[in-house]
Amino acid sequence: MRTHHCNELNQANIGNTVTLIGWVNSNRDHGGVAFIDLRDREGLTQCVFRPETNAEIAEMAKTLRHEDVIQITGIVEERPEIDGKSTNNDEIATGSIEVSATEMTLVNKSEVLPFQLDKEINNEDMRLKYRFLDLRRPAMARNMKLRHRITKTTRDVLDENGFLEIETPILSKSTPEGARDFLVPSRMHPGNFYALPQAPQQYKQLLMCGGIEKYFQIARCFRDEDLRADRQPEFTQIDIEASFVKEDDIIGLVEKLLGRVFKESINADAPTSFDRITYNEALNTFGSDKPDRRFGLHLTDLGEVFANSEFKVFSGALKAGGCIKAINAKGFSGASTGQIDKLTKLAIEAGARGLAYIQARGPEPKDWRSPITKFLSETELAAMKETMNIEEGDLILFGAGDWDTVCDVLGRVRIKCAEYQNLLEGNTELNFLWVTEFPLLAYNDEDQRWHAVHHPFTRPVPEDEAKLKAGDYAGLRAQAYDVVLNGYELGGGSIRIHEADLQDSMFTALGVTEEEKKTMFGHILDAFSFGAPPHGGLALGLDRIAMLVCGTDSIREVIAFPKNNRGADLMSASPAEVDFKQLRELYIKSTKKKEAPKTADETPAARI
């Protein structure tokens, strides 16, 4: 239906007769001569309709609406000069030519649009309701192209390295892997349910047991959890698993893969190898296990400075086995009362009782403004000034309590301060990082048991295997590794357990009963008992990688048909109620209370 797409023509085509088809992006009437910018997925071409060439289509062009679909045939011409000035449009690839239309067909008309596609749309719900229109916008078309480029490059790199792309089941069994499962009732097995996979974790390990050796999949995953800007109930990950490998093998492969992805999608150069720090180093220095290192504001330990302090907040934290840390927001002593209040609220939401601070309004402690300096000795203030290199104009923010909470609180405060100070404005650095040696287990005070920090199949470091088998669970380290970019976790992985006895010990640590081991994990324990190879892998969040490649702050911008932040698809109106007969076939009875019948005054007819 066309000879060229709408971003293809240039001066080399002048004099050629061409046929284009697409949407009316805009139309203008200039004294009888009509101009239409015709758009397809690739870009724009200006088409001109002159009465002396074809009066009928020139008149018809004036009546066209935005998003009408038309097909035009015409001759490529150089854009003319008017009063000695060029009419070229340097902002588009076809800006030096135009197509003088000789024929036009109206292929399909458009209704009046709910929003203009060439303007910013602040109402996200409206965009999602009319996603089929939103996808026509150039920004969204670019995002979809870049996402395609990411997946193509991924397949190319992994194929070059001997990996086989293999699909794993979508209908599986519910097992405790961290998040809430989506359940699917089985009509053929009344009362039984499939679960949609949170990840293909067990299947990819079973593929290793099957001798596949190198597997990958662009895998759909499902988790029924609360949503944020970078979360969706269904998402996509680049799933990778390999046999006979060590941690460095997986890390080297992923560095190569991500380097190619960023180079081939947006021509950005990533380092050939990424820095590595341990989990404890990340928390101690940045207050996060996915730190953004593009700015300073490092956490400083002040335990020695306040070891003998009479300030009860600090001394109490140290006596309880906790810590005192602070960050120096250089040059931010002028933070407003509103900003301090917001930082304090952020700290409280993260588990702190408050947020102590010092505003260094002068070079010496006597010039500092703070609600706590009156409780600190001159010796402590002098030591703190030296330790933290406090200068006039600095803002010091404190955390005191248990180590986990203090790191988390100051980690969040650190990010907010960077935002207030515009520390990342114009920064295009790709700061990749590996975080290693995560804790294997974490104790949950609420349910009084241990939980896996990554998942139940993560292997402890060799030095800690005996402790796991002996039931000594505190402080165990995992052979786990996360790859981070600019404060976002791109993915995580580990070397896996491949022996039945060690996996049994891990299940015991997690409080899995002998019966549960058989019913939920019998298949994988069986597989491990028949010569399972050592193996490991990693899963990268494709949506999050695409988000960073495209320069957006929400994965909804890089997913064709996402759910909103309430887990609803506004375009198709899902989730939705189903017919009673469908429920009956599945042996399910709804417990939702039915709404009371509407009165005559509440019916739609009455409202109309």
C-alpha cells in the first residue's frame, strides 16, 4: 500500500512518484493550498495539496481530522524558499522535501480524539484507557522500538555464548517464594489450583538437572503484590541459568550482555567490567543495597565520637548494640523548614523516631543551628567536625538505633537530599555496580522464623555451609549477587544449591515441614538426588532495563499494555466479574456480597 515509509524520503528522491499511507498528524490551510503532515511509525512527511494539481483532493484535505488514515500518491519536491528564506524543517529527517499530492484516498476516518497526540498528557489514566492511541505517540513508538532492540540484542549475545532459549510452563504449582501467587482454578481437578509463576526458578534448575547446561528465556512472571512506578503484577525478565559455572562466569556474561544492550540500543558505552562491593559495604556507605554512586553524601560512622556521650539518644543506641551514623549534605545548610520537615517525615516512615540535624551556619560549632548541640560536649562537637569535615554551609543529618534501620533511614534521606540539591541534574553517567555476599537468611520478628533473603535455592558461601547444616543461622552469607545501575536493581542471581541434603537443610531453616518438603518440593529434591550439576544464574528485569534505556521513570512507559497503579487495565476494564456458569464449572462460589438493588431514582435511566 506504500512505496516508502514517512521518514524515508530525502533529496535523493526528488522527482520520484511515491505512495505513502498513514495518519493525519496535522493539517493547515494556507490560502487554498492545504498542507498535511502524514505520520506512520517511522516519522513524518509533509504533503502539499494544490488546487491546480487536483482541486478535489485539495478541498478534501482541508476537511480531514487528526488521526484520519489516508493514502496519498504524489511527486517528491524540494521545499521552496519564501521571500528568500528556506522553509526546511531541520527537526525531522524529511524536512528538506515535501510530496505534492496528485491522488488521495480516505482509508478510514477518526472520531474526535480524547486527547491530542502531539502534546504532553498529564492524565495517565486517560492514556491507559486509550492506550491504542497513546502508542501512536512518537515517544511511545520510540520506547517500543528500543525494547525490541534490547530483546534482540539479548538473544544475539546469549546465542553467541551457547545458550538455548527454552520456554517453561505458565501453569505451575504454588510454592512459597516470597510474594503472593496468582492462582488459576482447574476445571479438570476440582478444588485444585495452578499458580502463575513468580519466576521460572525451579524449572530452570530442573533444566540444568536435565543436562541443558545453558538456558535463557524472555520470561513472563506474575506476582500479586502492591504496585509502584517500577512494579507490575505481570512483568518480563531475562532469565539465565548455566551449569558448571562459578560466580565470576555469570558476572562476566552479564557485563558483556548489558554492555551490548546499551551500546546497540542508545549507543551508550558501559564499562567492560563493573565495580563490586559487598552488601555490608553498600549499606554502611550508602544506606542501600542498590546504591546510586553518582554523588557523595556517604554515611559516616560516629560510634567512636559519641562512645561516652551523655546525650541519651546516642548513648542509648550504642548501649543497645546499635550505631550512630550521619551524612554531610555539603552546602545545604540553607534547607528550608519545609524540606527539613519532609526529611524527618521520610525518616519516621522508614522506622526512625525522628531526624536529628545540624545546620552549620558558621565555621565553628558555636555558630551551628541545631536542636541537639546543647546536649553534646565541646570535645564531641570538635571530633565530629573533624571526622565529617564540617564546613560553613553544611547540613548534617543523623541516625541512631539498630544498624539495619539507621542504614535504611539515612539511605532514603541521602536520595532525597540529592534530589533537593539537584546533584544529578544533567548527569548521563552509567554507573554499574555489583553488590555481593548478601545475607542468606533474615529473621522475621513478627512470625518468629527465618526467611530466605533471595530465594530458598540460594547457596551459602562455602565457609557457611556447615553452619547451615548445623542449624546456626545468624550471619550466614549467600553466594548471591545483584547488578545495579544508578540506584536501580537491574537483576539478581546466585549460585544455586544442587545437593539434596544441603537443600533439605535450607528448607529446615525456613521452617518447611517434612510433609511440605515432599508435597511442594519433592520434584526438585528428587532431581538433586540423581547427579545434579553445580549451577547458577541470574534474572534481569527487562522492563526496568528498558525504562532506564528510554530515560523514563516508570516501567508503564515501556510496556505496551500495562496495568495502572491499582492493578487494573482501564482499556479492557479488567479484572472483571465472570458469569456464574463459569464459576460453577470451576466449583467456585463467590463470597463477595451483592449490592442491594437500585431504587428507581438510582437507575441510569433516572439519572439521564
